[in-house]
Amino acid sequence: MDTPLLYRLTRSLVHLAVGVYFRKLEVACAEPIPQGPAIFAANHPQSVTDALVLGLATERMVHYLAHSGMFENRVRAWFLRQSGVIPVYRRADAGESVARNVDMFSECRRVMQRGGALGIFPEGVSADLPRLQKLKTGTARIALESEAANDWTLGVAIVPVGLHFESRRFRSRVLVRFGPQIQVLDQRAAYVEDPVETVHQVTSTLEDAIRGLVVELSHTEFEQFVRDVEEVYRSELLDRPELPIPGDSRLQREQWVSREIPRALDYFRKEDPRTIERLARSLRNHQRKLRRFRLQDAMLKEQDRSVRGEGLRWAVLGALGLPVAAYGVVWNYVPYKLTGWFADRLVREETKRHFAQLSVGTLLYLLYYPLLLLLAYRVLEPLATVLFAVSLPLSGFFARAYARWSVRRRRMLRLAFLELTNAWLLGKLRRQRQQLVAQLDAALAEYLRARSSST
């Protein structure tokens, strides 16, 4: 399929904006991404941002399905249609008739016939919940009806996708996981016999496949407990080479551990709730002591920190980096702060925070940098103006990295001071942490035994 010029231009801008906003966009594929007719079906944690990162990860033109409310504005509707977006009419939208979805299904079938790709978020809504919502049947219906209407000759593949955002902060990481494909042709006999049941069966298979790719917490009342376990134990597990944690990168291995912790929680909730109670008490006690001494758990793993060494390191490296960081702050402070200010006032739903910051920040910097360079060109030589232009984003990134480094150095200096003035107390905290890790190790061993016996 030929990719429209507007789509290519928009994609280039999105690629640049996403590359600046996120520290890393990582893609993991269980199988090669299909180049024929395909439906990419993903979870929906971050609203419009999900479509942006999924489109970049597939490296194909993806025709997304979006609710009809996004087409109310004429200019936006024109842009969305030119970008291949197909409107969906929901019962939940006032004044809309779902009968209009006949056209939507017809357009989706045409995309499949042309060998194109659809992007669908079958949960239907983007929810600020750490679990997968029940999937709608539209994905399976589109795939099966497209094959049936073409005598099962298309070779449509449904590709389950798991989207994982490390956090809602600027310069965080994103992982896009493509799971094993569901070949629609395999359902031919079942669909001919019972189309409705086959649609539900494929939907159930897809739901299980996506669930296996994402971090899911079945019982949200344990959300804080899971975060506390992650803070103490995830890095412990990742630093043990003897543990067979799958993944080709640190981010993939981190996400795998984050997926397994809620699954272990579900096991103990059913089989041995007392283990959860004991761990919860120990974790609360541990966190309370950390807050009392203004420490973080990772700091207790640091050894042999001296006040003199930390102070000298902070003074020397800090002095060397301070001028560049200050330069970056001076020239980037206004659009950076305005981005956060506008995003806070525009966004009421946390699922839209990434997109608000990404879109507002892109707009502000596209306006701010050219204006600044125009003023600079009037007072500087052309070569100096070019160097100034290059220095703006680089110094901005450096300033942010410097700020994070400085915070860590201050924490290490505080740890070193505590080591000097109250080594006994710090040793006690470390021993208590070791006891907590031993409790978690025992729970892990029990969970792994139960899992291996059930397979």
C-alpha cells in the first residue's frame, strides 16, 4: 500500500517528538512483524500516546480505530481521515447510532483486502488501572469477516501487543512487546460452523495473549504492596545472574519481573494469605524507617561511602558540569516549565498526561527555538548562530541529567554522613533489609515450586 505524504510527514514529526520526549522506545518481537494484512491489538494505558508509539514500533502505516467524538471538529476530522483513522460509533456517545458502524466494518475490510494494517485497542477505553479490561469483540469480528468475505485467501494475522510505560514522567522508557500472532485462517472450520462462538473464542484467545504481555494487578487494593515489593526486590532479582529471567535488555527483564510479582501475589492470596500479611508488615516497617532517616532502599546496598570521598566527588564533578547545566537551564527553562504548567491544567485524566506533555512541549519548543534563533541571528555571526542552535537542546538534556546526578550525589553524601556519625544504626537498617530480602526469597522459592509443579 502506498503511504500518503501527510502520513509520512506526520510520522517524521512524531518520530522526532517521541525520540526527544521518551528516553527509550524499545521493541520486542516474538515473531517478525507481518507485512501483509494484520490487526495490531494492544492494551490502552496512555490514550493517544499508545497510537503514536505503536505506529512507530510497527514501521507500517497503521489505520487506527478511534471513537467518533474525535471527529467533531472539522479540521481535526480532515486530518484524522487523511491519516487513515476510522471512526467508531459507540453506544456510550450521546446522539450516536451504532448502526453507522456498518461503514466502519466495511472500511476495515477494505484495509485488509489491500494488505494494510489496522490498529485497535480492544478494551475500548483508556483506563488508569493496572489491569486489562474485558475486550470488545470487534477485533475478532473484523478479522474473521474479512477472511470470510474473501474466501479465506487474505492471510489476516491478529498480533497481540503489550504497551508498557515505565512512568508518566518526561524521559522515561517505553516497551512495546509483540506477541505470537493469531492466524485467522486456522479458525475457518469453526467459523463456518458457528460464527458467533468463534468470534468470542478468538476474543478470549486474544485477551489471554495480551494479558501475558502486560503488567496486570487483579486486585488494585494491593497496588502499594506491589510497589513496595518492586522497590526492594526487583533490583535484587535482576542482579542475580543465576536466575533465568527472560529478556534481551534490562527494560525487558524489569518488565518481566514486574509481571511476575502480581502473579505471585495472586498465588499467595489464594493459597497462603498469611505470607502476604507477614511481608506487608515487614515492608511497612522498612518503608517507615527509610522515611524517618530520609533514605531510599537502593542506598542501603551502597557500601564504603566516606564523607570526604563523596564530598570531593560532588565538588569537583559538580563544579565542572555546573556552567553547562546553568547554560541549559537559562535557555530551556521557560518552555520546559510552561509545558508542565499547561499539561497540569489541560489534563484531568492521568492516562492523557504523556500526550499532553508531548504535544504541548512539541508546540512550545517549535515556537520558542525559531524565535530565539531569529533574535540570535541578528546579533551573532552565521556560524555562531548555528553553534548556538545545536547547543540549545544538548545543553537542555545535560541540565536535566545534571540535576538528577546532583540529587543522587546529595543522597550519597547524606548516606556517607550517616555512615560516619551513626554506623551502628545504618548497619542495623542493612541487617533488617537482609532479613526482609530473605523473607521475599522464601516466598519466591515457594512460588516457583508451585509454578513448576503445575506445568
